Amino acid sequence: MDVMESEQQTVSPRRQSKRLLDRQIDSEVTPRKRQKFLNSKSEPPNNPVENLEAKAAPQVTGEPDQQPFLTTPAPLTRQNLTEFTRTMAGSDPIASTVKDTSEGKTVKTKDSNITTTDPEFGPQLTRNNVRHVNARPAKPIDFEEQREAWKRTRDSPEPDIATHEIFEIEVATKHTENTTLKLWCELRQKPLKRDTDYREYLNVQWSSLKNDVTNRISNAKPDVVEAFTKEAYPRETEDYLRELSPGQYSHVMPSFAVEVKQAMVGLPGADLQCAYDGALMVHSALLAHLQMYGNLDEFYGKTKAITIAFNGDVIEYFLHHATPNLEYRDATDPQFTFHQFRLGKEFVTGDYDDFKKGWRHIRNSQDIGYKLAKDLQSQLQAHCNRLRAAPRAVRPRTASVPSNAPPSPPSEASSAKASSSSNKRARIETTKDIAVEASKTAMSKATNEAVVEANKPTTTASVKSAASRA
């Protein structure tokens, strides 16, 4: 009794009232209700699709191989169709969301492409054989060369400290991507200072590129692109460059792109967007190299594009190159693997020296992109010059000659043709000479006859006069 009294003294009044309420509920619950409650706890969760299939399944006895197929399908109602669509879309990792008008909810379907802001964008890039910075990319073989070009000093004067202070104030007050894009334009160098045909394009959409990289992903839309115009390339490559044109704009085969994000909020997803842009640029350069040289031995592992992620405070630089896909088995697998390797990362608003370093690295990156585009343009120009200088192939004059038969020597054919033409010319000249001689003979004969006829009357008259005199 002492123990029970001590327990009642230690338990709080609130806990005592709860215990009394539990005892009252237990006394009111009948055994049938208790058993029903326990059975509901042991049943599986209510799933409309599974319950319908369970109800439709017939009771089967005997061997597993002799079990009949399900012949009673679930009723086709709007609720069952919605549940089935939601279940199937939830099991598909590469589906995107669309709106279901039946219940006003969002479900996933496989028809729409993944956007560059979707959480599945990164995994889909990996499935398309694009190795971004977080997927263990390979280092390009010319990394040290590109890094030296990225870190080199410039001859142009650096910005003063007043420019740095104004830039920091603008970064603190710019809170949209459009205003951050203006900050980029303050740091970069205008492309027209390098070449009159080298232009800058803002907010372009690459809608014409369809390849293994764009599989199940929406069109890329970099914020800044620098590239040559179509007029800068040889006219012979116009039809070919039309296939490599990223969109309806006049630039082709770019090698420099920038993804701009809102200031002071980090770079969410900018590295993946840069990986996507860089892979598309390298793919176009790969096709051009294959068209010119027929192989990719000198192409693999070398930097072919450079991208930048920029938000006014943080800047990241990436190099892009391609390698053969070692896991390629058949036509359904991508033939190439595209790599995104980080060149550097820095802050430009912390200190004046950091600001000058970022200003220099941005312009050096532009120089790298311009050099890559210029080298490709020069190679295409040299390729077209070789095609112009190459002699045209001699086609057979008759179709009866088999394709594998050796052609007749051109020297004999030309000599035979020349001899036949000379003989014909000789025959023509001989015919002309004979005609001239015949005409001369005919003219001389006609002249003699005319003279004889003219002399005949005179002779007759003299004979008559002589006879009369006699």
C-alpha cells in the first residue's frame, strides 16, 4: 500500500486523468470491435489498383505452369486510369510533369522532354554519356596549355579601384538574371575587337541540334554565345554548316558560351547547363573534323570548347572535350563520351586583387574560345582549297565497262583521238584541193571553147569571100 500511495503521489494529475480515460475506453470496447481493429492493422494498405487486381484474380490450384491467365480486367474508370498513370509515371525516372485535367493534379508522362532546371536533368546527362564535373570526367590532354593561356597577363590596362567599388555596389543591388547579364557585359571584352565576323549573341535557343546529347532533353539556351557568322566560312560549306547551325540565328559552330544566374544566390544547376552547352559545341566540331579528315585520331582528348558559369560574385570555368565510348556495343549506344573538366573557380567581389584576376581570366577565356573557333574556320578553309585544287575524276564514256575493269590508258586514248582528228583534217584539206583543181580545169576548158566559138564565124566568112572571088 505504501508503494501504491507513493506512485500516486509521484504521478502528475494530468497523467492520472489520462490513465482513467484509457481504462474507460478499454471497458467500453467489445471483443468484436477489438478483433476488427486487430484485423485492420494486419491488412495491407489500401491500393485501388492492387485491390482491383486481387479481386479479379481467380482462385487457381495445381501446378504453376498450368495456371490460367487473368481474363477479367479491372473496370476502366477515371479513378483507376488516374491511379494507373500516376503509378507508371512514378516508376519512370526520366519522365517529366504535365497537368492532369481530370482531378486538377500533376502527373508524370514520358512524352515531354526534361528541362534544364528539372531534378532529372543531371541523371539524364549521364545517360547521354555527358560526364559533368560531378561524374568523374577525364582531364583533356592539353589542360596545362589551356591553363597557361587562361592565367597569362594582358597588355591592356587593368580596371581601377573605383570600377571595383561600383561593381560591388551593382552586384549587391542586382537580383535578377537580366541585371546580372549586364554585369557580365561590364567585365567581358567585346568580340568585335577580335574579328569583324566574330559576334556575340544573347539568350539564344539551340533548336536545330538533334543528336545523342539531346536525347530526352529540351533545347539548350545559353545566355551568352560567341561565334563566327555563316558568312565567315567558305561558300562550299554552306549546305554542310546549315546542319551544324544551332538555331535560326546566323552563328555556326560556337566554342564559347556563358550561363548567367541570379546574383548572390550561388550557381544552382549552372554547371550542368554548361556541361550540356559544351557537349553540343564539341559534337558539332567533331562532325566537322570527321567531314574534313575522315577520322578522329587527332580530335580525341583535345579541348574544343570553353564555358563559364557566372552570377556576379562567383565564376567557374570549364573545358570540354570528347573521347570514344568504351562501352559502345550497338547503334543504340552513344558512340562518344563528352567531358566537362573544371579549369578554375574564383570570387570577384571579395577583394580588389580578386576582381582584377577575374577580369583577366574572363578575357583570357574569351581568347581561348576565339582561338578554337578560328582554328576550325581555318581548317575548313584549307579543306575547301584542297577540294578546289584536286582534279576531277574521269568518268567512263559507256556504261558497258564494268566497274572493276581497269580503265584504258588516257595517253593512248588521247593519241588515238588526236590522230583521228588529224586524219580527218587531212582528208578535208585534200577534198578542198581537188575541188579547187576541178573548178580551175572546168574554167579553163570553158574559156577555150568560148574562144573557138568566137573564131568560127570569122573563118566561114573568109571561106565564102574566097569562093566568090574564085
